[in-house]
Amino acid sequence: MSLMDYRKAFVAALDEIHAEGRYRVFADLKRHRGNFPRATWTRDDGAEQDVIVWCSNDYLGQGQNPVVLDAMHAALDTAGAGSGGTRNISGTTHYHVELERELADLHGKEAALLFTSGYVSNEASLSTLYRILPGLIVFSDALNHNSMISGIRAGARDQRRVFRHNDLAHLEELLAGADPDAPKLIALESVYSMDGDIADLPATVALAKKYNAMTYLDEVHAVGMYGPRGGGVAERDAVMDQIDIIEGTLAKAIGVMGGYIAADAVIVDAIRSFADGFIFTTSIPPALAAGAAASIRWLKENDYVRQTHQERAATLKARLRKAGLPVMESSVSHIVPVEVGDPVHCKMISDILLADYGIYVQPINYPTVPRGTERLRFTPSPAHTDAMMDDLVQALEALWTHCNIKRVGGVAA
């Protein structure tokens, strides 16, 4: 095959997603330190425009918290930029050790293990469990994150069962039909970030006990945000001690970067010893570890920020619904998804909001969500004011009419 033939294949692949209206364009943004959620957008022509960010996963604005920034500056001045290598060679620093202690304490576990991202922690941990537990059957929620699916596929071959999303009757049917002597693991998320719904953790734990299965819980979109100290939905629902492995991220509510698991010390030690995604990857820099540890310590002591965040999310949902805008009924969390149902319209609204209104929210299209359920996903933070919400709702009302998209709640369709 000639070089031109190779290029045609790449061009054809790009043409396909362009034709479907789901080609992704990144916005060139610079966040304003200490002034979240404000940022500067650099247009294609080089001009700059101030915008309000409505889709950040830095849910609580911790990436701008002076406590976090001061800790990162101190670590950078003390230890320098990089970690020096993988944890097995030269990349373990005291900052990593301290952070793992904070994470274990946050989740009430004996130990924790850091990874370079939440994606890697899921993929590496789940795939490694198959090596440690021969014949393991994983029961996976149908809407689990791609990182979980990737880890399960990497280790499972045919030893996986997918249950309908949040359908515990279906999960029990699959558990009951499995080999009673085979090791079993139920893998699920607490908060599902695209629909905003939350798993029934107490009932899931009860099923796990009934069928002698372990539990693996992704708390990525809940860590720092639920529970009196920010331990997640499992802490809020008082089942944290009954979850075998909790996985989380440092890149969302914690405001920095990285991933981790927390569990009994023997589980953590085994995954540390066998997971390729841990063994062969350079560890996160000391400054990131120090910033994450400071953020977690602060969040443990400041529950008010979680209360404020929940109020802001509820207020935005109420205002959008009052305007007849289709907030998805599935959301019972801080996620505020507004369904558009068409990739072209979804991107059109996103583009106009940014260029004409100074409002930044990315369109969520396939493969992140199923075709026909394209949406705008808003993540209000404690720093989003009533005035910002007024501007957002007014802009969306105008664009819903302009783009000829149906409304709900008795308002014009």
C-alpha cells in the first residue's frame, strides 16, 4: 500500500465523523487563577475573549484553591519538577507516600495506590484482578466508563457479564446463573457522569454478600463531593467499609491530576506487584501529589463547599426546567445534562454559546453517549453565581428557538 493509500484511510475516517456532525474541536482556553470559572478563549484568528466555563470537571474549583497552589509551589521549590522515574526504580517520593495515606484515610481503607490517571487505575487494576483470581467473572454495569470496559476486556476474554444499567434484578439473574464456585466481582460506578444518575450501593452490596462476590466501585465523579468528608457516595450511603476496592481520580473534585485505588493492604499490595499500568509508568510529579494531598485534607474539613455545590446544581436544574429546557430526568446528582438529540444541533448551540455569549460548554456526542441522545453537559460549581445562571438560561432560551429544538414542560415545542 502506498503512502497516499494510507493517507486516504485517515482522511476517510475523519470524513465520516465530519459527515455525522460529531467532529470534535478543542477550545483554546486559559483559566484565570483565583477567578474560577472565568477563562480567556483564544479564537482561531488569534483574538481573545473572556468566557464563563460551564463544563469543567474541576467541580469544586479546587484547582484554584490557594491551599492547593501553595502546597504545589512548596513541593516544586523543594523537590523539583519530575518524580525521577517509575515507583519501582526511583519515582517514589515522600509526597506520594503522604498522598496514599490521605487517600486510604479518606475511604476508611488500610492502603491506597497511586496511578497516573483515573483511566489507568481502572484499566490496570481490573485487568490485573484476572491474573490474581483465575476464572474470575466480572459483572459490569452496561454504562460503565470506557476505562473499566477496557480493563475488563483486557483480562476477561469470555469471563464477563454485562447487566442492564442500574438493573439489580438483572444483576441478580446473572449472579444466580454463574458458576457458584467461580470468583466473582461486581464492577460499577457511583455517579454516572453523562446521565447524572446514582447507583443503589446498599442493594448492590447486599447482592455481593448473597453471592459471595467482591465489589469494585468507581467513585471518580463522587470523590470529594459526597459524604461528610468527601469520601464519595459510598460514604454518604454508609457502605464504604463494605466495598472491597474503591477507585477514584485526583483530576476532578480534587482539582489536580492522577488516579488511585483504595482497599485492604493485601489487595493493594498485590495490584502494586502485578499491574503493568503501575509498574511500567513514571509516577506523578511531587508537586501534583502535594497539591492533591492538600486538597483532600482541606475537603475533609470543609463540608460547606459540598453543600454549596449541591445547592448550585439544584438551582440550575430548576431554572432550566422552568424555562422548558430538557434537563434529563435521570440526573439526581450534580451533573446537569440538557438533551439536544442531534449532533449537528448540539455542536451548533455549543459554538454559538461560545462565540456570541461567552459561554463555554462542550457538545457531548457519540461515542461518549449513544446516537440520538446528544447533549450539553453542565457542571455548575460553588463559584457559578445567580447572574451567570441568568445569562446561561437566557442564552439557551434564545438558541432553542433559533435552532428549532423542542422544549418540554408545557413551553413551546
